[in-house]
Amino acid sequence: MKTEIDHVAHGWALLALRNPEIRALSEHRQSIGEMCEAYSIAVLHLRELRNLGPDTEHETSYYLTMRARLSA
């Protein structure tokens, strides 16, 4: 079951960990909330894509190979 997270807080936390110099902007966090939210969503999406891994590549390659054989 997926849990709902606060993407603004999650994005800010990730950015603050990866770029400590932005911590000085913490009082402006809400004004850059949309960017933090987008960053959080992008990071989570990339994690999902990485978890698909080689199996997805293998399936895609197999599908294209079979399609090429049927077209020949």
C-alpha cells in the first residue's frame, strides 16, 4: 500500500541533504515549495524506473525481436 507523503517536505529534505548550502533558505521553503514538490516526485519516479531494471529491458528487447521476426 502506498503512503501519502508531503512532497514539499520530502523534496526540501532531499535538497537540503544533497546541497547543504540551501539550508540557509529554510525560511523561504514555502515560496519554493512547487520546486521541492517537483523534485520529490522526480526522485521517486526515477527510483521506480531503476527498480524496473534489466527485466524491463529484457522484455522490451524480446518483444522487439519477436516483432521483427513476424515482420520478416
